[in-house]
Amino acid sequence: MQRLTWPEVHARRLARHHLTPPGAPRPGPHFADVARAICGVHAQVMSAAELSLALRVPGTTRTDVREALWRDRTVVKTFGPRGTVHLLAADDLPVWTSALAAVPSPNRFPDGVRLDDAQTDEVVTAIGDALDGVALTIDELSDAVVARTGPWAGELTMPAFGGMWPRWRQVLHRAGHRGVLAFGPNRGQKVTYVNPRVVPADPDRALDQVLRRYLTSYGPARPEHFAQWLAAPKPWAAALFAAADLERVDVEGVEGWVLAGDTAPASGSSVRLLPYFDAYQVGCHPRDQVFPGRAWERALARTQAGNHPVVVVDGVVAGVWHVRRSGRRLAITVEQFGPVHRAALEREVERVGVILEGTPALTLGPVTIGPHA
């Protein structure tokens, strides 16, 4: 059995997440390459998604990310792992939609709210038909879905944000997973949806590809880590691991799995400022190795990662940070949990300033802003 150390594992993951210094000049990755490599970019907070992507593509800004998304369409905003909004490589949609549609995902809504399988299929078909060739706001889409299905789909039974949503909304993400819905450009302040018209791939091969990509970027990992990342049942994930061509490795007494033959160690050093829900902090396990000591208390919500922007030093969370914008001025506060190389930190702050198209000013001290602020 191949033996690795945690610093070697952190270095492997950083390199595969495009988070190590670029070194000698060479062609950089495109946004779609990065989205593919890290298995999607969490985009519930779009400003965070823009920073996640641009940090990994040298010489780019948030404007470049927006152009890739809305003008070039090389990246697509849709529902990804865990049913949450992600940016995915456009040419990967056949793989993602087939894989995500095949993940067991029980509907946990109570009786009187929950749609059965037949109703779910009817609503998803109605969504695809309604969005065929047009972009609709959520209210326009709701009217179109109810017109195609029946009043039952529009019953206000789903508690949400202090109000009630129509029943059909519980499967909005499933329409994304089945390839008939993605986000379109905003219409003023309103979100729109479109039909990307995805031709699905073979589900078994798609699931195998997603597992292989996950292990390439986040391995060594265990079935329960993959299950948590995908919001899937643990026994199902364990069966997927058992059927794949994997190799077991030992990391300082902790067993994990990688793709067969993918056991090479790595080394390297970096200081990075990662935003809310960055893929690195959300997908990497075990948590106690990525969030040691004070980071466990300060940067996690129980074991859920992503609620705070984090300072990552050599692959380990070593602080939290916050940015407050006023015009072009970016007031960046960094709270350190241990020593951080000041020059490397200042370079990273400058890079964040370029991406966010502002002028940064660094302050070292406590971050008093709560999660999601």
C-alpha cells in the first residue's frame, strides 16, 4: 500500500485545484478547464463563484468570468452537486446531468406537499417545454408549468423565506439535473431560466466519470466523503467505490482511495484567500486535517465548510477573511490563526483586488462579520 503524508496530500489537491503558483510561463487554463477539474464551482453567491474561478486563471477578472458565462457560454450556471447552484463547463453538461439524475435523492417533503414520481416527471417535462427557445423569469415559468400540468402544481404549500412557494418548485433542481433547465442572463434584477437542450450521456459511464474526477481533485477520499459531497446515500456511494478501479493508500494511518496508479506525492507552498463555498474547502476531507485547531471552531459550522472565506496556507485553513467594498476601495481584513508569510499574503490580497476590479487595503485583525455576510 502506498503511504503518503498530509503535506503531500494537501500539495496534490492544491495543484489539481489550480491553487499553486504557476511557476514557469505556460499556457494557463480556461474557466471551463478549471470548472471541470474541480467538479464545479459553487455559485449560490455569484460574487464568490467569480472569485473562485478567476483566482485559478492567471490574469483574469470577474468581468472575464461574466463574459465566459453570459457571452461565450463556455461555462453554464445550473443546479449541480447537492442540488445547489454551480458553474459547470458547458461541454460537460451531458455527463453532469446524466450522473446527477442517477443519484438516489429521496423527496423529504411531507404528505400534501411532496410530488410523487409521476408528478415530478410531468413537471420536469412541462419546464423543458415551457423553456424551449425562450428565457422566462420564475413567475413566468410558474404560470407556464401550471398551465401545462394543473392547479395542483401551483398550490402554495412550500414554506420558503417567510412565505409559500408553489408545489412544483420542489423539483426545480431536478429539471437542471435532467438537462432541461439552466440559468439565463438576468432581465434587469430578475433571474431567468433557459433550456440548454442537453443530450444525456450513459448514466453508468457518467457516474464513473464524476467519481474519477472527484478522486483526482479531492483524493485520497472515502465513500462517506463522496456521499457528503454529492448529498447521496452512504451505501450507494460505497457500492460505487467498490465497482470502480481504485487503489487504497495510507495517509499517516488514515486509509483513503485514489484512482488506480494515481499515488504520486507532491510538494509545494502557497497562501490563498478563498471565498465562500470555494470547492477546495467544501470538498476536502478529513475536516480535522483541513481545518485544524482554531480553524475547526472558527471556520466550520459543525462539519459544514464554506460559510466563511478562508485563508489557506499550504492546503490548511490558517485564518478567515472578509472584504468590505466602498466604490473601488476594498477593505480586506484577515484574521490569522497562526503565522502567515506577510509578503505572500500581500501578493494574494493584490490578486484579489485585481479580480474584484478594486483597490485593496489589508488589515490584520479579528473578523467580526458572521457567516454569509
